[in-house]
Amino acid sequence: MEVLDQTLSKVLEARENRARLRKNIARSGFDSVSLTLNIPGYPKNNKLLSAFFSEVLKDLLIFLQANRIFINTDKKLQLMDDAGAFFIVPLQKNDLSDILEIKRKTEQFEKNHKLGRLTDVDVFDKNANPVSSGKEKPCYFCGEHSAVSCMRNERHSYEEIREKIFKDIANFLNEKYRDKQISKICSLAQRAVLYEVSLSKKPGLVCFEDQGAHKDMNFFTFLNSTAALAPYFREFCELGYQHQGSLKKVLPKIREIGLRAEDSMFSATDQINTHKGIIFLFGISLFAISKILSEKNTFSEEYFQVIIKIIGENLVDDELGNLKNTQTHGERVYLKYGIEGAGIRNEIEKGMPTVFQTAVPFFSQNLYPDLYKDQEKLQEVLLTGLLKIISVNNDTNILYRSDLKVLHKIKNEAARSVSDDKAREDLLKYCREKNISPGGSADLLAVSLLVHFINTEKNEF
């Protein structure tokens, strides 16, 4: 009993201090708005509640700004005491001159927020008096009666209410954290695809200034395609977060999303194949990245490759080993050239060696944030990375348009072009004359950039 009395005394003291803070604001001639949490029982604060309060406060500040309820951020106060988390800020002159209308707005915030019943957004006038609309909050636990009624009639124990509250908060924070991670991953995926298509002087490939070896597509075709794929990047990520069980059985689920992505791509490009390879590579990559982050909260190249190899186990033999009727370019190339024509499937089966042995190490050494401010240097690093990929990749796009002799010539010329400007010009001219487009290497460039971006920004996840 003595411990409880001491706790209650500290809580009352904290609340009296908050009242003083409100009065100080009122003496300066300002209305104010505050945020607290409705947490029954004790203690009123812990790590989970602190994290929840921070997220709700972010949401509230955005809500106030969106509803043109202006606050004096220079005078804001935030603290954690025995009564729990507390935030208070003076209101500036508002377009909503009626303080009661501001209160009604904040009640809408509480009503519409997923866990708004756990929050109190209080408005105080220039006399430090609370502004009330007369509405009572429903009980968080049962929702059938008002919170005040359930408390007075002791319908629920503090223990069962707190258990539900903490469970709901943990689920809320996990969901919000997951959504932030997925949004970040998708943003980096979009960036990687856009960097690839924006890169100039690529041999045989589309960029803003050149259609390369393609007569049926241009830079804007790729922009249309990239925009169409954006929703499916999120689906790949969500699958990675949700998937349970064997990784060996996930490929059909990835393909299902991929096939819908292809339909959207073809609709956006008037039936032109701009990103079919990207869809497959990004489908598996985004799944793997999300799976890793859902389990470890940090990205690991090694684990990424493990997942890729499990998903792609025996992929070449299973899908290309017993071909009878060839329908795709990749199938025709494999039937003609064997393992040298296995393309993306072989890359996946081996854990993307081109990405992790060639491109990512190069970008980790040469592609750093300050470089983004210098377009010319950035283009140079990206182009060098692409040439390194072309020099080692058995690109099935090249094989489909030519043969092994041409493939080996382009690989050799790409290796020379890394450090020889004349060789670059010759390679550009050769690809244009022979109608050659190393599209598979361009796809691997985008994947390599995605991995690099995840690596360099993983502290933000």
C-alpha cells in the first residue's frame, strides 16, 4: 500500500506540473493543445509506450498542419514523467478562430486514428481551461459503454485492459514499421530502375537521348513501364514479409504477382516488352530483401544470396532442361546454346554472381552519396558499372539477336571500354550497326543498384 501511495503521489505531482505548464502558456495569451495517452494502471511509461507516443505525436502534428491549425513549434514542450508521456504547444492565430471547432477537429483525429481511443488530444483556452464538446469516449476494452462508465463500475480489471492495450500497441508499431520499410524498399527499387534508363551512352540500349538498337521503344516508353510496375514492387515486398514455410515453394507466388505486373507493363507500353527481365529479377530480389528485413531488421548480402539460391535451386534444369516447344526468347536461346544461354535463370540459380562479384563491389567503392550532386561523374560510374557487367554476362538478349561469336566480341570490347574511351565509341557503333542490345545486362545493373542502395541506406530501415 505504501508503494502504491508513493506512486499515486508522484503521478499527482506530475499532473500538477503539467497544469503549471498550461497556465504559463495561458499567461502569454495563447490557447494550447496537448497530447497524452490513456493508459490505466501503473507504470504509465515504458519503452513500448514511449515508441507509441512518438508515432502518434508525428501523426498529430501532420494532422494539425493539414487542417491549418497552426502551432508555435518554438515553444513546444515534451516530457516523460510518472504520469506518462506529455506534449504541449501554444496555438498560433488560426484560420479556425473558434476554439471549439479546433476541439472538434482534434476529436476527429482521435476517432480516425487506429488507436485513437488510447490518446487524449486536449485543447485549452487562454485561461488554461479545457475546451470540451461534451462527448464521452467509448471504453477501449469493450466499446459498449463509455470509458468513464466502465471505470466507475469496474467492469474490467486493469490487468486485462493493459494486456489488450500493450498487444494492440505492439501490433500497431510492427505494422507501421513494416509499412515504412516496404515504402523505403519500393522507393529504392524505383530509383534503381530509373537510374538505369536515365544512363546515357549505353551500347545498344534506350536512354533519353538515344533509342539504341530499338525502333519500337524510347525513354518515355520505359517511364510508362516503370510507373506501371510500382504497385507490384510493393506486392513482392509484402509477400516477403508475410511468407512462412519453405522458400522452395515461393517461386509460383512470386510469378503470380510477376505475371500481373507483365500485363500492366504491356498495357502501359502498347504491348512492348520493356521490363520483363526486371520483373523476374526484382520479384525475387524484393521478396528476399523484405524477408531478410522481416527476420533480422538489417540487410545481409550473404543471407540474400542464400535465399536466392534456395528459390532458384535447379531452376535451369527444371524449366529449360526438357524443352519441347519453345515460346520465349530465353527458351529458344537455351535450346540453341545450352548453359551459356541460360540467362537470368542461371544467374538466379547461382545466387546472382554477376551482381555480387562484379557490380556491387565496384559500386561500393565508387558510388557514394556526394556523387549524386555531379551528374557527369555519376553517369561515368554507372556506365563503368554497366560495362563491367556486360564484360562477364552471357546476355541472352545478345545471343537472341546474334550468336556466341558476337557475344564474346561484345564482352571483350566491354572489358576494354572500362578504361578506353575509343573502345566505348567503337562498342556503341558496333551495337548500333549490328542491332545488338544487352538488355539482360541492363536488368542486372538495376538489380546491382538496388542492392547497393539497400546497403548504403540500411541504417534507415
